[in-house]
Amino acid sequence: MDSERILAGLNQEQLRAVTATGGPIVCIAGAGSGKTRVLTRRIARRIVQGETDPQRVLVATFTNKAATELKHRIGGLGLRDQVEAGTFHSLALAQLKQRWAEKRTPEPTLIESQFGFLKRLLPKQFSRHLGEISSEFSWAAAQMISPDHYPTMAKAAHRVVGIEYAQVAELFVEYQKAKRRKRVIDFDDLLYMAIADLNSDSHYRDAVQWRHRHFLVDEFQDINPLQYELLSQWRGSREDLFIVGDPNQSIYGWNGADPNLLRSFTDIEPNATVITLETNYRSTPQILAAANSALPPNSATSLETSASSGAAVAIVAASSGRLEAGIVASEIAQLTNQGVSPNSIAVLARTQAQLAEFVEAFEARGIANNVWRSQEVEAKMLLNKVQQANKLYTIKDLETYLQSQPQEGQIFTLTELVEQYLEQTPKPSINELHVWLAKNASDTATVKLLTFHSSKGLEWDYVWVTGLEMGFSPISHATTSAQLEEEQRLIYVAMTRAKKQLKLTWAQTRVFGAKEVSRKPSIYLSKIKPIIDKSTRTSPPRNSVRNGLADLKSELDRNPRHTIEFKEQLLAWRKAKARSAKITEAAFMRDQLVDQVAEAELNTVLDLENISGIKSSFVRRYGNELVALQTQSKSGN
């Protein structure tokens, strides 16, 4: 693999970020601007050029999905040696395990479910508030706040919790005592303990800093003070740091993330170089313009789209929440009846509770969605059976077991589901996997129903952003200017998930309990609507002569005979794979994906990543075969 191939296909902004020298380097990467491509190509180029030893590279991410995808893409570039990449928690755990082994110290037990631990520990009078209490413990840990200082800091931050701040602090102390007594630790303890080890032993710290010399951090806007402290300990005085982030997608302040660490990074480190990616490769101009208008006034909105003009963004007002769900369901039914895959459709809401009416409306119309009862039962039964027979106690145990089994039938299905779970979950555990399966397991093409927060990092062709009312957006407990600005960024994140079509909905009345309540449209809709009206007036017609000629040229640039021949070979390949796995052809690879792959130009497995809806796990497993299949088709063999 040479540098020229690694740099192929990058625009000027991306090329500058990939080839920039020195450090620290801050890459401001807007929604859909190719940040993962930049991150992986930068690592690969430096390794190929001999500037970096892959064993000395450390990449910190915020989800297992991001770490897995990054490793996969680097492998797809032809590099054999993998870099060390993972979440802050997984990297800290790896460091601690090595330390414990060296010192022959018994490993403490890691709590997989803090909620479950608290449920057993705390008196029943707090059972209604366990979720809030758990969140407060994590927030305090992320901000490096002790129980003594929690009441003052929580009050200043306008934290919302159903009991007194002083009570939370007292429970925090009891929680810490119980962990020490039972010799258990939680995920936040991993970071504290990793930092403590580095601080307490200078020789050990020197050895760790010698090993890790090149640092990269993805989604830097999501970093919290505790994670930043660990990163600082890893780095020491080294300047070889490359961070990627987008201040406009900072939506986890409620959970301890501090976007100011990205915004003010050049104040912290004046020698830092800032590079901005300003081209969005995902959304139409209409969608991007509407999304930009939702951002706070002080936001940088230089992001522009490379996509051609598309459908106007629509705002839909319904007389009730039930009717809102019905309207959305009817529109989605029309799309699916026209052949649109449900996998390319998503419905987003501010809270999980809002999604219930949509599930009901979808099921009434026979629209498959992400709550699929039959597959849930089958997947959970299989997981229980596998666990009982093989004594699998951790996610790692389960992964190792599944990798050792023939990938066919139910094992194939469970492997796919576990990979989906790991891609979406920052703190995976066996217990949480059972819960996730109950909510998400499905072997059928489904419309996805998610919260705004859960949608981050994902994309669909057709997106409905729903419930845009005061009380939901902004959420009722957002009162400070910082909280309200985060609510605006949250809408921006939700809107920029859409590629082709975006609709914004709200309801004039909603039922809460037994009471019907009048609702007002979100104040943010008043900012978005004028931009929608303007883009509708100025956009060229979708079927204009210019667009028609461009579409015709694009069609003529293809080789239709090659596409047809490759598709025939692809269908035969799919049939053989499905038969081997003892599943249906559509379950292995849906028809729409076959068409997309057949029309794509596959020079490397990286080209598969540009195909909408393709799973990283599928690319990882079959990417090389697909590239080889198309190469064979082109050669006429």
C-alpha cells in the first residue's frame, strides 16, 4: 500500500488534515464531512511513510462502534499491524489488567450494571429515583467532583433529580463504601484507577508514555474532564496529538461532557493547528440549510453540501399526538409500498416515551419497526441457552465463543445482533445485552425509532424529527443558557441524520396520563421555517433541464453491461452464502443492497463504506470477497 492510494479521493480539506505535520492538530469536522475517513487515512499514511510505529499509536473513541469501524477501515487499507484503539474505559481497563498482572494483584470485579447494584444496595424509598441517582454519580465522576462538593456543584449546574442534593451526596458516600467493602469497581473507577497508577509511580508512567507516542481522539467534543485528565497523563509532554470533533454536535453536557475543552483548545495549547472540514457529503442543500438555522447564533455554520438539490423540508402540524403518529405511519407506508427499504427510514423523538405512539401506529399498519416481538423471544432464548451451556459471563467471553462457531442459522443471527449491540453501546455487558435484545432484536428490515441522542453517528435517506413542541424541544428541565444551546445542537444532530428527505412534526394536543394538554410548537421551528421557505423559493426544480442532463450524463458514464453481469454474479454469490448459513437470501443480503453494491465502483473495501445502510460487520466479513468478485467480473472471468 502506497501513500498515493491512501490519499486518493480526498478533497483539499481532508488532504490537509491527513498530511498535516507537527502537533497538536485540531480537526473541526462537521456533520457528514468524512471525519472517520480523515482519521483512518492519517494513521495509515503515517505508518506507510514510516513516521509512525503502529504499536506506538493510541486512538481513543467514545463508542465500541467507532473503535471497531476504525480498526476495520485501517485493515481495509492493507495494513497488517493494528493500532491500539478503543473507548477511554476499555483502554483504561487494558492498562489496569496489565498492571494487576505485573504486580500479581487480584483483579476486582467490574460492576456490569450500576443500576442493578444500586437497586440491591439502596433502601426501597429510593427505587423511583435509581436512574437519576445513577446518572448523578456518573456526572459527578466525569466532572471529578467529590461527594462533599456535589451539592454545591449540582445546584450551580441546575441538575434535575427527584431528591435533595444532600441526599444524593450521602448515597454517593454509601455507594463508594459498598464498592470497597465488596471489592468491586464501576466503569468510572477504571479511569480514576488508571490515572492514580500513573501518578503514583513515575517509572511506570515513563514506561506507558514511552509505549504510547502518537495520540488521536475521535469526537473530542464529547470528552469530559476525567477523560481529559487520563489523556493528559498518557501524553505527558508529547505534542503528537490529533483530535477530531464538531462543537455543533456537542450534546452530552448533561452527562459530564465539556465541549469547552474543544472550543478553547487553542487557548489551552496555543501551538495547536486548526483545520476545518467544510463539505458535507450526506444531506441535500435544503436539509443542511434548515439544520444550520436551528443552531445557536454563536455557532460556526460554514458547512456546505456537495449533494444536488432535493425535496423541500416540510413542517407538519397534527391536531394530536395520536394523529401525528398516524400521519407519519401513513407516509412511511406509502414509501415502503413504492419499494423503499424500511432500513432507510427513521423516526426520531426527544424522549423514549414519545416513541410508543409511533410503535402502535406502525404495528396497526403492519410496518416493521425496531420492536419485533418474535425475534426478541428467539434471540433471548438462544442467548440464555448459549450462556447456560458455556458459562459465558462477559461480553468478551460471548464474542470469543461466537467467533469459534460455524456462522450459520441461529448462530449467524445472534452474531449479527451482538455486533449491532456493540456498535451502539459505549459500556457493553451481558445483562444490558439482554435488555437491548428485548428492545431491538430483529432479522427483518425495519423502520428505526430512536431518540435524538441515540441517532448521533447514524444516517438514513428518510427522516422524521417528531414532537417538536415546547417541553420536548427544548426539554422542560433545560433552563440555563448552556442547556438551551445544547437543546438546539440536539435538533441539529437529529436533522442532519437525513440524506434525501426530512420532515419535522409537532402536535397541538397530547395526552399525558388521563389528561389532554394543549401544546405549543417549539420555538426553534420559528427559526427554521423562514429558511425552509427561502430554500423552497430559490431551489431549482428537481426535474429541471440542467438536473436532467446531469442525471443522464451520470447514467451514461456507467458501464451498464458490466453492472448487469456483476449483479448476476452477486446474486449467485448471495444465494450460495445464504444456503451455507441456512437462512433466506434476503436475510443475508437484502435486494436493495444487492442493487447498490452492483452499481458501486469497488477498488477497495473502503468503497463499500459509501453505500447507505451497509453494516460495518458485513463489510468486515465479506468486503474482500465482494471486491474480488467485481474485479473478476471486470476481467471477464
